[in-house]
Amino acid sequence: MKPFLLLGIREDDHLADDEYAAFLRHAALAERDLRRHRLERHGLGRVDLADWSGIILGGGPFEVSNPEHEKSPVQRRVEAELAGLLDLVVAADFPFLGACYGIGTLGRHQGAVVDRTYGEPVSGVTCTLTEAGAADPVFGIVQSEFGAYVGHKEAVNTLPTHATVLATSPSCPVQAFRVGANVYATQFHPELDQEGLRLRVEAYRHEGYFSPEQVEETLAAAYASGVVEAPAFIRAFVERHARH
């Protein structure tokens, strides 16, 4: 099987490693079948889509809606590289799954309005599939309502007409969307379970997602939501798009 490519932007090694382990676990892939590239450390270089089964973009602290002068040189480089990659991905309708930061990245690339109108605190939320989501081969594997973990300052406010909303929630109208047949993005974290949520909450306690003194309250509320781990979207994406 041709491997999948996971693109990460997390600077902290333990968070980057946990994210990689989570995607491996939920995708049921060995490391040889999910290769990781840490964009915050190394330039992307040339990506030949023919070498891969698909591409996954993880989350992290970057905000695409921040003013350009507030972005670090690393973030500006990463965003330029991802824009070039998405030019190829969208044109080829190549399998792509962007999680959290990925929805802002793909959204901005496609002309969506990405701003702070629909930010959500760290929590477990109930998402609802749209009619298109229920009919989608990746998203339609779950019941019409499902739980997932979120935590983001920015979100897609308005999508262009050629994009298809797949899932929504009361506090964030675009929880997932698709471009073409194979290019996906989610606002929620499809890779997160309770252990991974705790790691990220503790690591990002001073990043403005919640009050630093409220780590335990934040986690308790998220756990009380009933979400244990996200549904099997990653596994469905991988199984649908694996190429030999």
C-alpha cells in the first residue's frame, strides 16, 4: 500500500508524538503506512501526489485568520507551503483530511470566511450530519448525531457555494465540509480521546483557550459531555482511499 502523509505543526515533541500516535491508532496503520512530516521544523519541499494514498493535516496553535504581521515567520512559511500543496490537491481531487487547523487552511484556500465568530471552548460537543454528510462515504458511517472534542478560537463563518457542509453543531455551523469528492476538513478533532485531550489542555493552558486556573474544570466538563473518543472517520477515510 502507498503510505499516507501526516503533516504536523505542533512544536512540543510530546504533543506532536501523541497526535501521531492517535492518528496511527484511529487509522489502524503502522508507521510505515503513515509517514510524518513536521512542518514547524522542516520545509515541505516537493510533494508528488503519486507517491501517497492521501494526506492528513493535523491541528495546532496557528490561526489562519490572524493578521499577517502577527504571524511568525514559521507560520507564514507553513501557510505558503500548504497553499501550494492545496493547489495540487484540490485540482486533482486528491484524498485530503484536515483537522481543526486544517479546516481553516482549506477554508481560506477555497475562499471561505474564517474568523472568530464561532470559536468554541475546549469541550465535548454534539455534531449533526447534514443530508449530504449522511450520504457521504466517509461521514455516513455514523449515526446522524455524534460526539467529538473541540477547542478553537477561529472557525469557518461562511463557505463558498462549491463546498459541501457535512456536519454542524449549535455553536459552530461548519463542523465539517468537503470540496469535490475527496477533500475533507473537520473543525472537531477526529483523533482525540480523553487522554489526548488532557495532554493538550495542560500544554495549552496559557494559550487563551480557557482560563489557566480552570484546567480541571475544563476537563471535567469535557468528560461529562459523554464523549469518549471521536467516531471512526479517520479509519473510514483511510480504508476508502488506500492505494496499492
